Amino acid sequence: PAARSGVGAGAPGDLNRGLSFKFIAQGLLLDLEVATAETPRDIEPRIRQRGESCLCPRDGQPGAAYVDVAPDADAGRATHMLSYTWGYTVHDIVSALGQYCANSGISPMETRTWICCLCVNQFRVKEAQQAGKSISFEEFQRTFGNRVRGIGRIVAMLSPWRDAFYLKRVWCLFEAWTATATEGCRLEFVLPDHQAKDYRHSLRDSDLDDVWRALTSIRVQDAQASMPEDRERILELVKSSPSGYAGLNSVLTKRLQRWFVEVAKAYLELGLKPGIEGTTGKSSLCVAIVGFFIELGSLEEAERLCEEGTRMCRAAAEANGADHADTPVFRKHEGLLLQHLGRVRHERGDLAGSVESFRAALALFSSAGLARDSE
């Protein structure tokens, strides 16, 4: 809702007003003169400087939020909310939102994001701090919950992707948890460009098991906050919820793992298209991703990738010939995919199909002299 009566949806003064992805990508860094390594905390004085000579359309007092004065012709009602830490660099934040926009195929002019450092009136924050006042946790929880419901789409920024700082901050986990607990709200994850490139390189190397295991180690009870009292209140809230710490940790772990495997699958499927040469890296990645889908209980996806992967392995081995150095690797991966297929069919109640797949895997391992690998 708008802060004052008469303020139109998305107009200056609307508490859910956001900046367009176009402006964030093309104008924000220049307007605020952001250096490469600067964080939101570093540029906060400049954020306030832009609204210093303006009256706030929210309360009529001197000093306006940046979103209400920014030279962004496409600003308006936020379609997304960014969940992040003030320890990230502003350049990485811009890069991450650019990645999200490109990957989602959405219009940068019609897509607007609410970012707390730019959309909260920092003058009022400073004034409250100087007066020794603080917003009660209950008030913040209510305001934040209303915003999540009003916007309905939360984009959580992860960096570095192998050991995300985001997952160690209690406020970030609280925001993600609120998104998952809010009916109709969608939680998504995004990486800045350099992290996305590193992730793709890791997929080529099939170096995924360690990261997959790391995603199971989320522990909100170990997360930190700048203000100890904030941490205590959030942990008390989570602990007293029906599912407790274990529930939050489990929900976020599953969301992260789902994102992780979906991104990996999208990368893999580019290499599984007909007419594209198979490589041992692709077949190894396929084996890993199918295993992850099985762990997530996504049996239909696992079965489909098993079938596509075995076709790729078989075609690559036949094209290379028996004497090629990669042929035993393709045959091994085909056998592992057939084993996965046997597991999937067993879980789906197709016992005959399961036995058929396991027998095919064993026959392939035996004929290739790889029977020991099947044990």
C-alpha cells in the first residue's frame, strides 16, 4: 500500500515503488558514481545526497528515498524484491540482476525491483539512529511481510556460489524463509556474472558433489547478524514456529538444491540436443544430475534425462569406435545411467522395467570389463 492517501500505485511515495532493471543496468552506477569495489554501505551517503533537497512524498518531510528521485522514467510498482547483503558490491548486485533479466527473458523496462538500500528512506533511518530509536522487530516483521505479499517475487542473490555469504546471514535466511512461507510468493536465486561463469566452468568439470553436500549444511542457528538482538529475535521466532530450526533449514536446502540442479540441467540440455557431439564431460554431468533429481524425488525428470543420456553415450561410443580412449568412459556412464534408470523405475513401481534396466547395466559393464564398477 502507498504511505499517503492519493499516491498512485508505483508513483513516488508508494512504499513498493521499485527501480527498473533498465535503469539499474544502464544508469545506476553512473548516477551514484559507484567504484568497482564499493558496497551499499559505502555509497549510502551518496544515496541520501540525491534526495537531500527534496521533500519526501511519503511523509512530506525534507529528504527523500532514492527511488523517489532517481532519473528513472520506467520506475514504478515493484515486480521483484532483491534479497541480498550489504556486504556485496554494488557492481555485483547490478550484474546479478542483469543475469536474472537475461535468463528470464523479461523486459528490463517493465520489470522493477525493490532494493532496501535504494527504496527505504535512508534519511529516516539516520534520524532514528541519531535519536536512539529503533524499529521493533514486530513492526519490521509486519512491514516486511506486507511487502513480500505485495510484490510476490523474491530474488535472492548468492555470492560466492560455492560458499554463499548470503546463507550465513540470519536476516537473509529470515527473508528467504518468509518468502517460502508466504502463499503465492515465488523465491528464486541468482548469481552475478563472474560467479555464473565459474559455476558453468564447474559444470564442465563435473565438480558438483562437494557443492551439493554443502547445500545440505544450512543452519540458521549458526547464522550471524550485525545486531545481536536481531539475531536473537529471529532465532526465537524460527525456533517457536511449528517446524522450528529443522523446518527452515530443510525448506531452504530443498529450494537451493532445486535451483542448483535446474541450472545444471539447463546447461546440460544444450549439449544433449540432436546433432551436437557428445563428450565425456557431458555424460559425467548427466550421471550426476540424474542422481540429484532422484534425491529430490523428481523421478520424471530423472527418467527423461536417463533416456537422453544413454542415447548420447551409446551414439558417442559407436561414433568413436571400440579403440578410442573415450569409448570405455561412455560405456561406463551409459551403465551408470541404466542403474539410475533401474532405481527410478523401482521407485515408480515398475519392477519389471527396473529389473530390465539393472540387467542391461550389468550386461554392459560385463561386456566392457567394467563389472567391478557396478558393485
